[in-house]
Amino acid sequence: MAVAIYKSLRRVLRDPSGAIGLILVVVILLISIFAPWLVPYDPNKLDVLHRFSAPSGLHWLGTDQLGRDLLSRHILGLQIAMVVALSVTGAALILGTTLGILSAYIQGPIEKLILIAFDSVSSFPSVILALAAVAVLGSSLPMIIAVIAISLIPHFGRVARSQVLSVRSEPFIEAEAVLGASQGRILLFHVVPNILAPLIVIASLDLPIVIATEAGLSFLGLGLRPPLSSLGGLLQDGYQNMSHTVVPVLVSSSALAIATLAFTLFGEALRQATDPRSSKEIQNA
């Protein structure tokens, strides 16, 4: 598995757009991890005497309508965006894969119940489902993560189910069963490792969608509440005060654009790197 990941990353780095995406992803993750040590000021400290300050040596990106340092707030906003994106994608990947495997292995009522649940959730657009759920249940960080993750579970579940049904018919799986391997051992050591690659690719492509969804909820006032700094909330604050300065809007929209572009470029390059047809084309070229 480690060798496969290493080879895939090497193919990603050969693609210029993939290399740019990977570099940006690494930078974003490092900023998110070390955010508490990178912020120059307390992001929630008010200084109304210096509100709407222009970018300067003291405040590199200026201050907002309450005098809070914009650089500090955007660094923490990026951290929260990564926490939400990685938590949502990880939860959806684990739950969706588990349900997909169960629906492939357990025939009968359980299989039908899981597939009906997939169809029911998928019948609603993810953004509409998130809007409705957050409006009714509240907009705390755990709730937003749970709502967006639930909307993505069928996406992973269907892929996992189709991959399991395909892998189960392979000769090496039948050989393991003939040699006396238990179903649990076959599942853990042979089926799951062979279905992870496409699921990881899907997860990487879903990350920018999650970032944009959370930002959209916050922009509409249904996302994270103050004092948490969401990129969507920062964009909304800047939009409401554009008559004073356009810097917050430019900074927030640029941060969102860079974050979504980075994961989109990386995800697309990773998809091509794990596609056998693309790999053959690269080798022949």
C-alpha cells in the first residue's frame, strides 16, 4: 500500500498542475496545523479605535469593522475550513465504505435498507439538505460536520459496494477461500486494500466541495457562529462593509479560491495517476 501511494505521488508531481496543487495543499495544511503559533494577534481582540485600518506593518492585511486583525482571523478561518473538510470527508469515507461493504456482503433486508437510505439521502441536493438540517438543528461545529458528512455517505457507499462486488469475483479471492481463509481475513487483508484507491481519489475530489459548502453556509448566516472565524463568515462581514474597504472581501475570496483550487488540482492529478489508462498513456508518451 505504501509503495502504491509513493508511486501515485510521483505521478502527481510529474503533472505541473498536480505539483502546484500538492505544494499548495501542503502549505495550507502546515498553516492549519501551526495556526495558533502563526497568528500575530488574538483574532477576537477588539480595537474599535483602529477599525478598517489599511494594510500596514502592524496589520499586514488591515483590520475589520471591529478592529480585529484580518491576517489572524483568516489564518484561523483556514484552520477551521481544514478541520471541517477533513472531518467531513473522513467520516463520510469511513461510514460510506462500511455501509457499502455491508450492502455487498449481506443480502436481503439489510442490503435493501442500506440502498434505500442511500437513495433517500441522494434525492436531496447536498447543499439544500445541509441548509434545511442546519436551519432546524442548529449551526454548531459538530452539527455542520455531521450534516455535510451524511450528505456524502451515499457517494462513498455506492462506489465501495460496486468495488467489493467486483473484487469478490477475482481469482485470488476465490483462492484464499479455498485455502481456508475466513471471510473476515479476506475482507480485511484482501478486499479492503483493493478498494481503497478509488475511494481515496473520491475523497480528495470532495474536499473542495466540502470547503465551499461550509463557506456557503457561513456566508448565508447558517454556518459557524462567532467567535469562530469561518472563511464564509469573513467574506460576509467584508461584503457588508464594502463601502469602507474592499480588502476583507478580496482576502476572503482569494483564500477560498486558493484552498478549493489546491485540492481540485491535487485531486484531479491523483485521479489521473491512479487511472490505469492514464498511467499507460504517460508511459507511452
